[in-house]
Amino acid sequence: MLEMQGIAKFYGDKAVLENISCSFTAGSISLLIGGNGAGKSTLVRIMAGLSRPSAGTARFTGEAASSRSRRTGYLGHATFLYPGLTALENLRFWSDAGGMDLGEDDLLAVLGRVGLAPCARERAGVFSRGMAQRLNLARVLMPDPDMLLLDEPGTGLDAASRVFLHQEVLAARARGACVVLVSHDVAADAPLADRILLLDNRKLAFDGSPSDYDAAVRAEGEPCCA
């Protein structure tokens, strides 16, 4: 679905990513981990087409190569919500902006998937951080994207909200989406993943199964930064 070859990213003279090569397939969940400043958000923004690499290529393959058929959902650190609008009005705005033309029942169903249907007519500006994050998640889930890129989606979520998040991640994989999840909580999120990628010192230090990652950590004798 997505192939990345020799990706590098520089901001001035500062290297953020160096020689990253990996590929992502439909119907899979990839967990992207690494310490603060490892380049996780930068890599995901490149995958989303929001940032251009300084070197290397990132290209979609197969059916995903057609921009008309490809739907990408990106959840970053900003919520892209309008505080003066209700939860329902926010989704209606993004539905119309994306040409989805969803009716009110459809929008309420999306809010129900993240546990916000009872708050549909409350202004987003009064939401807690966790509720705003759930509404942001509903925004990116609306089009049922083929590629779902989630940059630390668990930020601000309580245990109950994390259940909604995990349910949607698993449901996305089940319908054939490619999911990339940036996480600082490997213990909680690794059980979801088919694969773990570790960024360290600007490079891809590990790319393999969760069981192989656990074995590598045990061999090191100490927890790996995540």
C-alpha cells in the first residue's frame, strides 16, 4: 500500500530522519515507537503527505496509488475542532468539506462509535481534553479511511476512552485499512499490533513482530525507550 525508500528529513542543518526504508500493507496495524524527538511525528506527516522528505521517496502502490480511490485519515497533535460549534456541527462541517454529504443519523452514528452521542449538541469548547480527542478521532474515522495515521491518539484519554480507541483501531484493520499508531505506551498498545517499528538516533532501529521486539528487549536486559 505504501512504500518508503531512503527517507531523510532535515530542518536546516539538523537531521531528523536518516535513510528510513519500510513498507506498510492493507489490513495491518503498525506500532511506531521511539523516544521524544526520535522523528515519529515527522515520519507520519510524510506518510500523510503533509511534509515532503528531504531525500528518498514515499509512494502508494496498487489501488492506493490512485488518489481518487484512496482515503487517508490523519490524527495529529492539533484537534482541528471549532470550539464554538457543537460536536455534531463539527462533524457536519468536516463531512461537507470532505464531500461526504453524510446525514444527521450517519454523523450521530460516528459519534456513538466514540461514546459521544449523548454530547452531540454540546459545544466542543466545553469538552475536556479527552472528549475533544474522541471527537477528533470521530472526525478522522468518518470516511472509513483506507490508511489511518494516528499520532499519539491516546493523549488525554481515560481507560474507558482507550477502549473506544482500541475498538476502532481493530475494526479498521478488520475492514482492510492500513493503520499506523504512534505510541508512548508500548505495554498497552503492542497487543493490537502486527508489527513494531522503533525509531532511534534518527534511524529505523527495529522493524519486526511484537514477539521479536520483546525478545530483543529481554536480550538487552532493560526496557527499550518508547
